[in-house]
Amino acid sequence: DNRLELHQVSVMSALMDGVYEGEMTLAELFGKGDFGLGTFNGLDGELIAFDGEAFQLRSDGSARPATGDQKTPYAVVTFFEPQLTLTVVSPVSRRALHHDIDEQIGSANVFCAIRIDGHFNRVKTRTVVRQVPPFRPFTEAVKQQPIFDFSHATGTLVGFRSPDFIQGIGVAGYHEHFITEQRHGGGHVIDFHLQHGSVQLGIISR
């Protein structure tokens, strides 16, 4: 049973070193989990997947459906099984909400899949720009990345909270991607302010 299991393609340290081409297709990836995030070969935007759908969030801030033959050099997926739901009725910052989630989870040493559906006062995102060989290291590649502000946006945020000990293998702490309800835009989340919504948490055991 691969429920409550996290499946990761490659490691973050490889991506940091400029390994931007992977052999795993999205069709193969979604056999391991249909909920999660990542990037595309050549760092061509951000991946977000949930509800049996996947989208490519491009560096111009737009979104488009992803196809099964696209490949990824780095991705994290699971089959989402929420065990806890928090209902947010009054506005909350990203930091405050993460604090609430941490308290709900209890231990800092477990992985957790997170889905937030709601109305955001604002979501600040960035998106990696497609790279061409010879590939520059990740820190160089992301220097020019565009920043987008989605204000008064209804949408879905997909993410994972990972223990500190995973740094370099994955992304320690919170890693979240956002897409608007109309599926018109989104990106890698830098910050957000949630007006109201529903937060679902799935504790990952493997």
C-alpha cells in the first residue's frame, strides 16, 4: 500500500548543482502519487498536482495543463489521505498558519502533506525560468526569476512540511506551490495571507 507514502524523484542537492534533466515522465510519476509538486526538465516552470490533474506554472506567471510525456528532474508526490482538517474563518498569515499546522502535527520529525483551498488576500510567488545547457547552478539560475503577486485570489495551495534533517535531500520546512481557481496562474509560494479557507493535513509515514 503506497498510501501515506512520500515518493521523491532525485534529491534537492542534485538540482542545486544544475542537474535539470530527468528521465521520469509525469505518467510514471503519477503511478507513485497524484498529489504534489516539483519542476520540469530544464527548470521549465513549477509543477503542481492534485485531484488527478497536473499543471505547469510558467515563468510568465501563467498556468497550463501538464502532459504525461513531460519529464521531471525533481518532484515530490503522494496519494493524499487527509487525517486532519482546519477551518480558517479569520485572516491569517503564512507564518501564523504554519505555526498552527506545526502544533496540530506535534512532532517536528514527521512529513506532512498540506492542501489549502480558500480565498487568499494575496499570494506572492516566483517561478523558475527555463534553462538551456550548459546549465548554471540553481542559485545562479534563480537570480533572475520573476515575482508575481496574486491579490484577492481564490485557489489551491499544495505543499509538504518536511523535517530539518531532510535538507539537501529535499526541502526542509514548508515547500508550497499555488494555482488559481480558474487555473490561469500560480507558482512557487514565497508568502501568502489567507482570508478564509480549509486546510487539510495528511501525515506521511514512509
